Amino acid sequence: QVQLKESGPGLVKPSETLSLTCTVSGFSLTSFHVSWVRQPPGKGLEWMGVIWGDGSTAYNSALKSRLSISRDTSKSQVFLKMSSLKTEDTATYYCARDLGYGGFDYWGQGVMVTVSS
Amino acid sequence: DIQMTQSPASLSASLEEIVTITCQASQDIENWLAWYQQKPGKSPQLLIYGATSLADGVPSSFSGSRSGTQYSLKISRLQVEDIGIYYCLQAYSAPNTFGAGTKLELK
């Protein structure tokens, strides 16, 4: 069955770079897109970016200068890297299978990341 | 970027009541709208995609509709398990954008 699972550090210092991995199963990264979405504590959902099945990417314009999404199809993994972290980047980070026009049908459990010194 | 204005921000309703949540898109998104339910500590769950199509396993008490650039989610008979926060998502173009959310509580 379709599964996504995020992994990464729970605590990162301000100004450092966040690296997260989304490991997927039950579908191919060349056939489906994967988006990253984050949610600060007690707040709403924010779309961060997508890596499409053909490997191209698109990013939230507010994060574009700090954000990079890539993948390793042989390992069924999608990577998120965000630089110059700030305390306001504290959030739960989700990866989700992106159907394009159909929205996001499967989500990972999320990983909570705290940015603090 | 396409803006999604969701209302109300919060809603208190009784069991068996009809509940309606709306999202207004800032431009035509051609039915490419999804609705999600999120419960505390959980990932969002897909309810509706393509504005009106029910996702697998979602009760038929949920339905979606469209009128121009306004999209609605209706719960026909509110149940305890429907309590949570609801979000719309425009999937028409990147950057995808979410509504701000509607917190649904029991009266």
C-alpha cells in the first residue's frame, strides 16, 4: 500500500540548514509527484514545494531562496533542504503524494522540527 | 499566487446538524479544489477532490460543490467523529495554496 514517512532531526539551530527525507513505498517517484507541506504549532498548512514525476521542481515564492527539493528514485526517497533557518521555521513538516489537479491523497505522519539555539 | 479565502474560521454545531464551509478562490481554478480534515496530532486526510468527488472511504455525509469561484463542503448530518479542522486546497496551479482552516466544534 501507499506509504510516506518523513525523517530528520527534531532540533536545528538558527541559521543552520534543515535536511529532511521522505521515504515512499507503494508507488513510483517517476509516476507521481511529491509535495512538502509544513504546519507551525497551532497554525494552518503551508505548501512549500513539489518535485514532479519528471524531476522538475516548483517552490513557494516565500521560501524559494532557501529551499531545495531533490530525489533519489533508486531509493524511493525525496529530500528537502532549507537553509538559513529561523525560529519561525519551527513546524511539523509533511510530505504528501501529489496528484497534480487531484490534490494530495496520501500524507506522511509528519516530523516536528524545532529551530532553537 | 491564487488566494483561498475560507470561512468561517470557526463553527459550533449540534449533532445531526447540517454544516457548510466555503472557500473563495481569487481566480478561476476550474474545479481543482480539494478538502481535508485534520484531527489533533494527525496528518490531514483527503475528503473531496476535484471539487465534488468523494475520496475512498469517506462517508457519503460529506459532499462538495461549486458556484463560480466559490467552493463549499457540506456535512449533511454532523457526527462526533466529524469534529476537527477543515482546510481547502487549490490544486489548479503552483504554488498550491490552502485556505486558513475552519475549526469545527460541537455545540
